[in-house]
Amino acid sequence: MGKSDKVSTISKREAKPGTTSRQENATRATIEAANERVTTEVARRRRVVRNFPASPLEEPLAFAKQIFDFASGGPARRLTLFDHINKSPESGASRQLIVNAGKYGLIKGGYQSDVIELTSDGARAVDPQMPGARSISR
């Protein structure tokens, strides 16, 4: 078999421009169907925005009590506070705890704040000596 035979064999195998095989059409249809399913799934998903805290009052109230005990009712550095309570300040659970306590109106400051402090309502909820203090227990 010479060089000319190899060239003619290869050119016979090559498809003509503008034509596609059944397998290529099936693959393209499968890919298009998968892309359509992904597009509809992404359009269906929406981010959940809550106007209320995502946890019961007990967890943020216990966190407010820890702030009160650590900082004596004053402002506390967020990183120092979480070091004191042996929690990671950057974890998702810690961030959610700060957000929920803020939504309940117990603390001022967010999960990116340097300082977290109790609000007057938060101090009233955790300080047993403050007038109008409520006892929240089960």
C-alpha cells in the first residue's frame, strides 16, 4: 500500500462539509436537552429571604447571655468573645447565630463587625437585676 492509497482511504472516511452523522445529531440533542433542564432548574430556584430569625429564641438568648457574662453588659470584641466561648468566629453556625441574635433585637453588630454589644432589650432579657427583666425558661 503506497502513500496515495492511504490518502484516498482517509479522504473516503471524512464526511462532506455540511453533513453530520446520526450519532452527532443524537449527541447534540442530548446536550441541548440537558442544557434546557439545567436552565429550567436554575430559573426555578430562588434564594430564600426570611424576614424572621431562622432559629428559636433560646439559642440567640444563650449567646446574648454569654456576651453579658463575658463583657459585663458592655461591648465585646467579636474575635475575643468567640475565642472565650470556644467557637470559630468565621463558621457558618457562628455567623447565623449573630444574624439571628440581631434579628431578635438582642445585639448590635453583625458577623463582620469588630465589636458586638447588647441592645437595651438584650440586656433586659439576660440581666436578672435590671428592672423589667423577664425570665425566659422552659
